[in-house]
Amino acid sequence: MAEITSRLLGRPIIAGAPVPAAAPDPFIAQVHGEFALLRPGYAAALTSTARQVLVREAWTTERFLAEALSALAVAA
């Protein structure tokens, strides 16, 4: 995500090596695990369920970050 955000903002954003953190509850631990699957592509495959739940096409991580950064008016 740092690599994509850096490209979108046109400035360096550096991510350090992942550090295991104690999650305050099981849900947060699950979210951490899901993000860990994104970079290597393990969570890349989508089914029609994503479209049904979202009522739109699923976004790529890059599109999500572009939209989020735009909404926050993050200046380059």
C-alpha cells in the first residue's frame, strides 16, 4: 500500500518491515491477517459475491487509495 500511495502522491512513502502487533480483539487480528494476504496476491481472486454485496464492481487497491486520498484532499 505504501508503494501505491507513494506513486499516487508523487512523493516517497516508505514502509518498514512488518512488525507483529498484538491485536486488541479477534476482529482486528483477522483484519491484520487479511491485509497480510493482499500484497502477495492471495486475496486477489473475486467471485460474483463481491459485485452482489457492493452493488458495483469491486475496486482495486489502487483505485480505493486514489479515491480515499482524493476525499481527504491530500496534497502532493
